[in-house]
Amino acid sequence: MKTNKILGLALLFSAISVGVVSAQQEQKPVNNPQDRIAKHVDRMKQELKLTDAQVAMMKDLELSMLKERQQMQKNVQDLRKDFMSKMKGHEADMQKILTPEQFQKYQAKMQRMKGRMEGYKMGMRDARKMDRPAMRHGMNGNDKKHQAPSDVPSTDKDAQSQK
């Protein structure tokens, strides 16, 4: 009985360890930007039949673009911090000027605007997920100004091609 328990535990342990080892050997997602670039360029090499010289140039191009993109992201983050700091200062100045009731109304208005902006952002995210453009005013097909008139007379070429 004791040997059966030990044997059962040993089998269970070996099954778990085999599962862990096989999970570790499965392809892990590439998180390193340089590895993603290398994988991307390799796919391009196969799909486009790039030469070795083209592969080297593509890797250099993609790496330089990565560095530029990272710098731009850092700049955007810095600008956002500066902007948020200025907005807090602006709000503090407004609080000094407005009465408590006025400031409360102002804050409520700002919260409503923030909610609308979040809704707009969500709409944009959903549109990207579905791989289609977001609906914008004048772009959703309901705006008559942007549609071709249906009563445009056909040209002589159109009439001749129908004969």
C-alpha cells in the first residue's frame, strides 16, 4: 500500500515535471524589441526573397526607427508630465478666482467632458480592434454633403457604352 502511494506520487511528480519542461520548451513570445525586429526582418527575407545586403540594411533601418520611436515616446511622456503639472496649477488658480459653488460646477463640467473623451477613446480603440475606421462626423455615410448626387446626368460616353 505504501509503495503504491509512493509510486503514484512519483508518477504524478514526473507528469507534472514533463508538463513544465515541455511548456518551457514551447516558443515564448518575443518581448525584446531587437528580437522582434530580427524576427520581422527574417519573415520579410523569406516573403520578399531579400538579399543578405538588403537584410542588413533592413535591420539597420528598423533599429534606427526603433530608437527614434523610443525617443519620441519619451518626449511625449515628458510633455504629458509638464502638461499635467500646468493643468494642476491652472486649476489651483481657478479655485482662487471662483466661489466654492462655481468651482464645484466647473469640476462637474470637467468630469462630464472627461467622460465624453474616454468614450471617444474607447470608440477609437474598438474601431482599431475591428480593423475599420472610427465613425466621425461627416465620415459615416450619413452626411449628404460627402455623397455623390444620384441625379447627375450621365455623359455621352456612358450612354454609348450601354448600347
